[in-house]
Amino acid sequence: MVILITGGAGYIGSHAAVELLEKGYEVVLYDNISNTKIEAVNRIKEITGKDFPFYKGDILQKKQLEKVFIEHKIDAVMHFAGLKAVGESVDKPLEYYRNNFTGTVNLLESMEKFEVRKFVFSSSATVYGDPEQVPINESAKRLATNPYGRTKLMIEQMLEDLAAANTSWRIATLRYFNPIGAHESGRLGENPLGIPNNLMPFITEVAAGKRAKLQIFGDDYDTADGTGVRDYIHVVDLAKGHLNALEYLDLNEGLETFNLGTGKGYSVLDLIKTFQEVNGIDVSYEIICRRPGDIAICYADSEKAEKMLGWKAEKNLMDMCRDSWRWQSKNPNGYEVAQKDSSERRVRFKLKNKEFA
């Protein structure tokens, strides 16, 4: 079975590619490399020992998308491509609606044209907004509070309409919570270009001395220590959830939605404390005012995924913190140094071959 992975060189997409390849699937990666490096593709091949096609392309460019379907017999699509920074979405809403929503329309139209109707969608817990109660199950009201979350909600609604109009579609919408961690090899991880969008890269950069201190947005929430509580999930557990969803779609038509989380909430200070204890490194921080749009508590009820997909998160917060630091410490500049090193390795390999020619 051949799986097209949009955003396949990104943080979650790259880990999903590794899991698919190790389970015997074939993959085709498609990514515009706007928030990652091409070295991530090389690392996937290195970890798995397998080769695969990679296309540098944008989901807004339908001709590029269709080229993939023309050149490969695609059986299913995992869709990770999209802009994902909540704060940036508030400043640039049109860019988010155009990229995330219009790009997904392009992808679905291309799939329909080539009769590929098996689709795993990367959604987000942001569709719930400020939840009325926790843990949050899939039937909770969807009240996205920012443009990023609303793009995910709009896509979910579009997929529901699509599945109702054509029952041959098989769609799994996966709402995930807060991915952190990295591949246990330390060769794949989160490599944000510019200012990180998520908490863990800030923590690891402070631990590495790249930033002076971490800013915590508010300590006056109605939580045990006053800082925001989130459901942190290891990126490898998350990637495995996509495989379970794909296997589910092999046997079931229609659309189903699943939360992917651990079902446990940890505060920002819990995360910092665990990171320090596991890795033996101090992380300096300061408390500043709340950030607009942030909520107090958000964690998942993932019972549906466990019952219907046979999936449950296996890694704990210590694993997440340990793997995040392993990635940062082995790759202090992300994939940038690795690109230079891999180029040098290729040159040495060519010279060696020439010597023995």
C-alpha cells in the first residue's frame, strides 16, 4: 500500500513516515520545506534503511499535487501540511485560511479526480476552544477561538459534508493535543525555523543556552499551580495513532473522529520540573502576563481511540522530556549542521568510489 504524506518532512509527518516504513508500507512524501529542512527526509531514510520518493511542492499548487497522483498509484493520504501557529494566525488570518483550507480543498479535489478516497486528517484539539469540562471527548462542542483552530474546524465540517455526499470515502479525523518528544535515536525531532510555536522547543533552547530564560504566560489560572494545564503526548505515540487509524479505514467506510492524547493534564511548571529532573539541567523562567486566547485546562478523553482503534499512548512525560533533550543536545542547530555533515559524507563517499574505480 502506497501512502502519500503531505507535510511529510515536518515534525509529525516525518515520524509518521518512519512508523509507516517500519510497518512495511510504501510512502511518498510531499512538503514545501517552509518549516523544516530537506535533511529530515535523509534522516527518515537513514533510520529506516528504506528509500522513497520526495516531492518539494505546495498544496496550493494543484498541478504539482496531481503530478504525484499521476506518477504513483496512491492508496491513501495522510494530511499534515498546513500552517500551525495560533499567534501568527491571529495576525495573518487570510494566509491561514488560504493555506490550510484552500490547500486542503485542492488536495481533496485531486484525490477525487484520481479516485483515492482514504484520508487521515491532522486536526487539533484547538477546535474545542475553551472546553466546558475536562477531560474532553469527541462529542464536546466545537468552539474554536482563533483563526488556526477555525481552519481546522472548517476542514472538519467540509470532510463531514464530503462523507455524507459520497459514502465511498473513508476518513479519520484525528484531534491531537500537545505533541512533544522526538525519535528515540535523536535523529528526528521538532526543528522550528525562527521563533518556535510550541513550549518544548523553548524549554530545550533555554536548557541549551540558546535563550536566556523561558517566558511563562500567566500563573493566575484556576489550576493547582496557576499555570496552564495541557495534555502532552509523545510524537511517536501520535504517529502510531495514525497507523491505527489507517488500519481502521481499511475495514470501515464513512467518517470517524478520534482524540489522540494521554488523558492526563500537566501544568507548564510540571513540564519544566520533569524536564529538569530527568535531564539534570536547570531551566530559567519568568512569569509574564497571560497570552490572549490561551485557556486554563485542556486534556483528552481518548477512550474512543482505545476502543475503536486499539490505540493508547504508551510513553510518559519523562520519556517525552528525555527524548526532547536528546534531540536538542545532538542537534544544537537543528538540521542545519546535519546538512553540511551529510554533504561532506557524500563527497567522501564519491572520492572513495573514485579511488577504487
